[in-house]
Amino acid sequence: MWNQPYRKSDVEAGPRPLYPTMLESPELRWSFIRKVYSIITFQLLATIAVASVVVFVHPIAHFFVSSGAGLALFIVLIITPFITLCPLYYYHQKHPVNYLLLGIFTISLAFAVGLTCAFTSGKVILESVILTTVVVVSLTLYTFWAARRGHDFNFLGPFLFGAVLVLMVFALIQLLFPLGKISVMVYGCLASIIFCGYIVYDTDNLIKRFSYDEYIWASVSLYLDIINLFLSLLTIFRASES
């Protein structure tokens, strides 16, 4: 009887593990995963709402680009998410401070995304949204499928970290010495590939490595992957259109 195959309806066998070497309770891990994706859903909905207001209420976007005060506020909005990450990392297990900091982080980043989209055609935004959705869903399903078959993507960590450093230097060079439309498209393509890798890497961590108290940090990681992938694709489509 010990060699009987796993049956989904077998009560004694319990829920199927997410990966072969899983030692924790699958019910607890699935509950954690559902909580993380619920938080990400609210973050994305808030981002869409705030960005839509910035895009469709034209005086908001014009205020940020037509006055010194608007430009200063724009710089503050860009810096705020990075500043918020420090206390968010420190208080990510302390309720309700973690949710308050997460809200500030999400809203400030949503304003930055909205201002980026405000001067982009609707066609480019729609193409980027559709492609981002397809890629995120596909890579998420693939990672769950691969994890169940024993694949581990933890080895991607050092490579992705190094790739992000290269990407940051590339962006700095592009700001100081603009290299033209082709270089912008190359940057967008490289960034898209890197953040696709990060979606797989962070989803694998969500399945195996994040502790149950790290739901905020897990949500932030995947949310940033999705937003950065969207902005990378937006860069490609915008450069190809111009």
C-alpha cells in the first residue's frame, strides 16, 4: 500500500506539496501565497487608479512639468519610494505601521508611473499593459509548475543582482551622454529580460523561502518586478513609436 500514487481526494495524504522537498504545511504556505497576492492586487489597483487620475486630469501632469514647484515635487515623488523602502524593511513585520508605509510607497510610486504615462500615447500604454499581464501570468504559472517538479531558481540571485548593476550604470550613461533611440530600445529590452528573471526568482522565493511574517516584503518584491517590467516595455514601445 506504500506505493500507491498520490490522489487528490485522499484525505490521509493531505494537500499536495508545492515542491518535492517541502517539509512545512502546504495549507499554511498556500494561505501565505494568497495573502501576498491579495496585497499585490490592491497595490496594482491603487496604482491604476492614481495613474489614471494623473493621465486623464491634464492639469496635474502640466503642473509637474510647467513650474519649478511642480518639478521639485516630481523629484520628491520619485525619491519617496526609495526612502520609504528603508523604514518599510525595518518595520515590515510590525502591524499596522507596515501597511501605512506600504501605502505611502505604493501611492508615491503610482504618481511616478502616472507621470510617465501622461506623456505617452494610449496605444503604447495599452500594448505595455497587455504584454505585462501576459508575461507576469505566464511566468508565475511556469514557476509554480517548475517548482512542483523540483526545479530551483535560487541560483538566479547573483546573476540578477549583477545585471541590475549593469542596468543602473547603463541608465546613468544614457542620462549623461544620450546615445539615441537604438540605445533606449536596447536598455528597455535588457531591463525587460532582467525583470522577467526577477519575477521567476521572487515567485520561487514566495513558494519556498519567504517566512510567513515577510508577507509585506514579498509583496513589495513582486510588485516592483511587475511595475519595472511594465516601465521597461513602455520604454521599448515608446522608442519604437517615435
